[in-house]
Amino acid sequence: DIQMTQSPSSLSASVGDRVTITCRASQVISNSLAWFQQRAGKAPKFLIYATSSLHSGVPSRFSGSGSGTDFTLTITTLQPEDFATYYCQQYDSYPPTFGQGTKVEIK
Amino acid sequence: QVQLVESGGGVVQPGRSLRLSCAASGFTFSAYGMHWVRQAPGRGLEWVAIISYDGSNSLYADSVKGRFTISRDNSKSAVYLQMNSLRAEDTAVYYCVKVPFMRSTTGTGDFWGQGTLVTVSS
């Protein structure tokens, strides 16, 4: 199985900050990389697929990039509703696997 | 709008069975594959199973293979997860998740239900 490792595991930031979360795959994957946001007590929400394509309705302050084994989620101008846990997921091969999550907390 | 509503969770003893259901609406159910994904309390996300749009193909995580069965009824816009020989480590919130692309079995999902909690405990 492909292992996905996110860093950092948690971070503290302020409203208006720029935040970057990285995700590393244990082997080269195509661009089949997705990002999810999960607020406390809620189901995950689909943010980005195919590394950099924004899901319908997702604000443009979210963006994704990367290739090979290294991928990034960037949130420009952090908003109060963005404080949540973020997960990356590879779907290049079965079984699909998720990173362990990055919790974005209020500083 | 897409809606996925899971049901059937509860407390069950180890070794017993449980059947989860997911009722779908707001999209052409028969054209999309469906996943089950679970999340143990305080833990991350784990993919469980996928069924193709027509029910002809399914795949499972090694951790549930041989114990869980995914199925669907396109006439009822519903997907199911039959869970047998349950273990304590199966305790989790189970989410029903829609595949983003028509007639695809891609491993990601764009819409998630609210989840149903399964607790395996004696």
C-alpha cells in the first residue's frame, strides 16, 4: 500500500495568514491526489482533486500543487471557517490511502 | 443537491453482524460508483470498500476482506455494507461516499454522508 505522510501534524495560525501543508507519498504517484477538510464533528469535505483542480464551490483561496511524491495544499488569507483538520489522499492505486491529517488551530 | 444518508449503526457484540444502509438522492445514482470510508474515534480516515455503478465490481480493504460485503440497489438508490464477524477494531463512524465521475471506479469521493457510528463492544 502507498503510505501518505503529512507535515506538520498540527499548526497554529491567525486569520489572514497563509498556510501550507505538505503531503509525501511513499512512491511516485500520478496526479491522483486529493485534499479534504474536516471540521470537528462533521464529515470530510472534498476540496481538491487531480492535485490542483478545485471542487465546485470551494473558495479560490485554496490551491494545490505538486508532482511525483511531494504535494502541497495552500490556503491564502486564512478565514475563521478554515480552522479544521486537512487530509490528503492518493487514489493512484488501490487501496486509496489517506495522510494522518494536519490540524489547523487558531493562534 | 446531492444527499447521502447513512443508517444502521449501533452497538454490537464482537463476532456479530450489522448491516449499514446509505440512501442517495440528488444525482443519477445508477451512474456512479460508491465507497464506504470509516474513521475510528479520534483517528484518521480509512477506505473500506467500493462498488461500481452497476454493481458488477467491488474492492475491499485487506482489513475487512472476507468479512464485509458491499452491495447496491439502483432501483432504490441505495448502497449497503454487510458487516460480519465484527471486531473491536471495526469501531468507527462509517461514511457513504460518492465517486466524482460517471461510470468510474476512481478511489476518491466528492460527496460524503454524515456518517453512522458502529461500536463493537461486549
